[in-house]
Amino acid sequence: MFTAGAESLLQQAREIQAEELRKFCSRVSKLLREEDLGPDAIDCLRRLFLIVSATKYNRRLDKTCVDLLQATLCLPACPEPLQVLCAAILREMSPSDSVTLSCDHTHNTRQLSLVASILLAQGDRREEVRTVAQHVLRALESRQPEGPSLRHLLPVMSKVMGLSPGALQEDQTTLLSKRLTDWLRYASVQQGLPHSGGFFSTSRARQPGPITEVDGAVATDFFTVLSTGHHFTEDQWLNVQAFSMLRAWLLHSGPEGPGAPDADDKSELEGSTLSVISATSTTGRLLPPRERLREVAFEYCQRLIEQSTRRALRKGDSDLQKACLVEAVLVLDVLCRQDPSFLYRTLSCLKALHGRLSGDPACVRVLLPLARFFLTHGEAAAVDSEAVYQHLFTRVPAELFHSPMLAFEFVQFCRDNLHLFGGNLSILTLSFPNLFKFLAWNSPALTAEFVALLPALVDASTAVEMLHALLDLPCLTAALDLQLRSWPAASERPLWDTSLRNPSCLEAFRDPQLQGLVQHLLRSKASGTTQRLAPLHQLLQPMASCARVAQCAEAVPTLLHAFFSAVTQVASGALTNQLVLLLLERSDSLYRVPQFEARVHRVLSAQFLALCKLKPSLVVELARDLLEFLGSVNDVHGRASMVTSVVWAIGEYLSVTYDRRCTVEQINKFFEALEALLFEVTQSRPSAALPQCPPQVVTVLMTTLTKLASRSQDLIPRVSLLLSKMRTLAQSPGASSPHGEEGTEAIRTRATELLNLLKMPSVAQFVLTPSPEVCSPRYHRDVNTALPLALRTVSRLVEKEAGLLPG
């Protein structure tokens, strides 16, 4: 989020029109033509960068201005701030035909890195990536210690690998592997010299001391990213950069990468052979460059793990220790995949690391790459990794759901490693209540991630419980908020809604009589049971106005769509029936967050129809439950979409066409229930406590009653009388007040249409209950086939008798 001042500047930059931008470019061009490029030029370039970067679309700059930006960037004596700004503007414009830069025009590595960044942003339209790679490698070949700094070039190489992994030839890959090996293992162990100059500088300046560890002790081993000092040498900076790109380079140059494999690749070694190799020292033999790099990378990671045991004197160093541990474990994972001989040399170290970190909440993010390592290599090394998974999925989400970074990384870990779980996938699927805690607390950021993850979490054995959990997600958010408020004060307390400084329900949340429901809502694993949480909904109602709860409620419809898309792939007939019953039950039992119920009802009604289409026979199988639902509806307005879908499904699928078990007695029972419901919604008058019934419910009820009558023709006189009354009621003075003019007209029109159809029962049955063949698209596209022909015939007959109709 930006400050008000920053937002104002961005808005001004976005609103600048083409003519204003052209005038400003002219001013910039005038300044860049001057010999003395002073503060005015820097200020104007900053403004120009803001203008071109503030919008999503590319701004068109005058060609003269673009040419001057390129010329200024390539000046030998151009001040560095100006070069950086020129490069940033040209990158924002890319890809562009106006950019004509070349690496041949650069005079130092700093210029080369800036020009390369622009060429890489061009999109390799003229093989810019390969050209950049050749120039950068040519600069890296130089070994002069006093030569130009190479620090600026390694990020460029990392970008080249990402854009075009095949851009490097075999000899170039070997060269860079050698250089990375030297920078990682042989960086200076003495601190760098401070910048000389100034009045107080003397030739007898104190010699730099040795590098130190994070706890202040003098380092006794080689330099790493965790070594500390006041000043650093060039090769020490290259050491840090080399480690930052090490994992990407290993993946690029390894046996499975685009580079050719080493001649002595050991990827097929398994079992006892590994233990023999792992016990053999590699220091006594000359290794090929790639294998030597892997050996140095292994030593580097081992050194980082050893350095992480030291107690850092500064918090920044402590955070750096955790970040380096994450990267070190990921690098070791790559090494073990590329060369199995590293596996047994790594296992004991990582087992000890996991034992040391598993009880430290501050290091929990390191457990994710550790778990990935054991997922990948546990079976090959005959290691039982279940304890690692159990700790990760049981304690971590329950205790640290409020950490947004951990939540994102945890869900990404689950998504990225689904293929590795294999037989352990049940650990993931049974842990969905804990994973949903991340979602409930961080729903805006994690909604898309969970939409992608839900298909893997959905299982036939837990689908019903998971649907309950999704519908109760805002309630879970409120419960987690109260749980955090009830915990002892921590050094880093997470943020919550300060508008509720002392919620009235906090004490009631601790009520022993409700602890069973609370524990069920906050459970860490699927329990295989469900409980009605209505008492908890009432208890947590004061929390419904929290911003976090409202955000979570907005995400639920999207998650429900993803859930049903996945569950229909695994649902059996029995599970489909259970889901339908759940939809009927929960339509009247939702946590009352503003607008939440209406949004969820729309999804539930649509999914109810989808499940009925998937299994039409469920209308007959669940006849008793559907009748109970129709008889218990006391708030038609609040559940209008759900009632409409249920009534429509009854009219569509309660037929021997879909289920031979359908009987006339069932049709009569549904007819009576629907007739009573129609009478109730049309005779009651709207009030402040009882809003009006939507006209859609009335028209669907009339249509369904007519469909049922066409299948049990003894009911035709009864429904004809009812439809006549409905049409008369709609035409009476003042009838428009409950439903509005449009709604009243829709009711009158539908009643008239249905009455006309019932004049000819056989045609009514054909139109209202068509056979599956008639429902095929051909009958609706071809005007000469049965259905359109029947409708035209009915229309002509009805028109002739229109004068005989009452009213």
C-alpha cells in the first residue's frame, strides 16, 4: 500500500496525456544534450520513469528522446545515477523497435549489465539473449584481480539461464562452473579495505582484520554468505552472488539440465553401492569441473548448517541464518538428485538439523524444504519420514496460521510436491481442517492457491466434512481471532481488527459447555463426523463485522465452485445423495455475515441443480427429505434461490422418464406440498418482519405444479382452478404492490400459458415432460422436427379458443 502522497503522484503520472508527455520529452532531450548533466537532468529522468512505469500499457516516447537516452547510457563518463535511470526507462519501454543498443558499445561491466538488462527485456527478437551471454562470458574469462568488477554480471547470467537455458555452449558452461567453484571456495578470509580518501586518510591505516562469524568469533574456515565484517573484498561479494545463483546453475548444468552430463555420472547407483561411495574421500582425485562444483557446493552448505548453530548478535543476522538454511537444504536436495553419492553424506546432517529446529517456532520455515528433502529421498535412503509430516501438518498450521509468509510458503509446498506424496497423500487430505486455518486467516492472498489445491484435497471419505468446513470458514476466522486474543501476549503478536478491542463474546468463547463445538471447529485433522454449529454461530455473531471475517466470507463462493468441480469427479451415488442433503440442511444454517448468505445460496442452488442433473434419480430417492424441506421453509425470501432450484428439480426429474420407481402417490404428495407452499407465499402479505416472496418462486411453483399434473392427469382440474385463481389475482387492482408491475405481469403471463397448455393434456405432457430424444439439440434447431411443430400447432389451436377463455 502507498501513502497518500505516493498515490497522488501515481495518479498524476497516469493522467498525463500524449501532448503533455511530448512536451516533457522535449525538455528531457534538451537537458540530455547539455555537456554538464546535473541535478536537473536526474530530476527530470526520475519524473519520466514514473510516467512510463505508472501505467500497464507502454508509453510512446519521441524517437529523439529515446536515442538520447541510449546515447547517455553509453557515455564513458556518465554519472552512475543517470545511467541507472536511463536503463530503467528503456526497460519499461521494452520491447520496442526504437531500442538499438548493442553490448559492443559498453565500456565497463556496470554499463554492460545495464545494457544487457534492456536487451533481455526486448524478448530475444534478434537473438539478444545469446549475444548478451557471449559478452558476459567474455568478461568473466578475465582473471585480473585489479580488473573491472564482475559483481554486476552474475545477475545477468542468472537471467540468461532463465530465459534461454540452451544459450550456453559446453565449454562456456565448464568455464562458469570453474569460476563459481573458485568464488565459493577460495574467497578471501580477510576483511576488505575501507574506501580511502579524505583529509584524515593516512598511509599508515590499520590493516584489515579477519572475517568473523555471526556470534563475533574469528572465522577459522572459508568465507560464506554468513561471514561478517565491516568491509568486504570483491571476491567476497562474488562469493555471495555465486551462492545466490548456485541452485539455478546446478539445475541448468546438471545431468537432467540442458548441459551435457559428466562422464562419470552416478545417477544409477543405488542401495549398498551408495554407502560405499559415500565413505570414499573425493579430495584425493581430480574431479571434472561440474562434479568439483557439486563437491564445493556440498561443503559450502555443510558450512552454512554449522554456522547456523551459532547465536547471532544481531536480529538481521539471525534472519539471514534462517534464509541461508532454507537455501542450503534446497541445494542439498538438488545435489542428491543429481548425484546419489551425496545422499548418505547428507542424511545424518539433515536429521540432526530437523531434530534441532522442530521445537523452535522461529525456524519453522526451514522445515518445509526439509520435509521436501525427506519426501524426495526418504524411500531411497530407507528413512521413515512420517514423523516429519505429522509434525509439519499437525502443529505448524495450528500454532502459526497467522504468519502470512509461512501460510503462502506452506500452501505452495503442498501444491509443488503433490507428486511426491504418493502413498502418504492421506496425510495431506486428512489435514485439510488445519490447512483451512491458513485459508481462513489469509483468504484474500490464498484463495487462488487453494482453488488449485482443492482437487488434491477432495476425497470421497472426507467430502461431506470438507463441505461443512468450507461453509463454516468465516466462523472459523472469527474463532481463530478469539483464540489469538485469548493466548498469552507474545513478543510478536499478529494483527487483528482493533475496532473490537474487547469482544463481548471472548468470555463466552471460554465457556466449558461450548468447548466441544469450539474444539471441533478448531480440530487439526478430519474427524469423520459433523456437528451443527448453530450455537457457535450465535456466540460468534459479534465478530461478523470484523474485516477479516468479511474478507473470508467473500472467498467462500469461489472455493465452493472449486470444491464441487472436484467432488463430482469422485462422487458415487451415495455421496451425491449425502451432498444434496447437506445443501438442503445448510441453506438455513449459515454464519450471518452481511451478504454472505445470499452469495452462498446462489452457489448452493446452482450446485443442487448440477447434482440433480448428474443423478436425476435422487429426487425419487430423497423424496421424504425434499418434502420435509418444502414443509419447513419459513423464510422463502431469504432462501429464494434454493427454494426455486428445489421446486424446479422436482418438476424436471420427478418422472418415470428418469426413474422407474416414481409412482403416482409420490407425484400427488409433492403436488400437495407444493400447492400448500404456493398458497402460503401468495396469501401472506409482506411486512417489515416478512418480506415479499420473489415472483420467480411463484412462477416456478406454478410451472412445476402443471408438470406434475400432466403426469397425473387426475390433478389437471385442480391445477387449472389454481392457475385461474393466480391469473385473476394477478389481474386484480392492487395486485402489483406485493410483486411489482413486472413480477405481476410475469405471473399473469405464465398462468395464461400454462392454462392454454392444459387445454390439451396429451400435448401438455409432450411439451412439459419431453422424452430424452426430444430434448436433443436437433429438435430445437430444425423447424421441421417434432417439438417446434407441436408448439406451432398448440399455438394455432389456442388462438382459436382464446375468445372462450374467462377474463
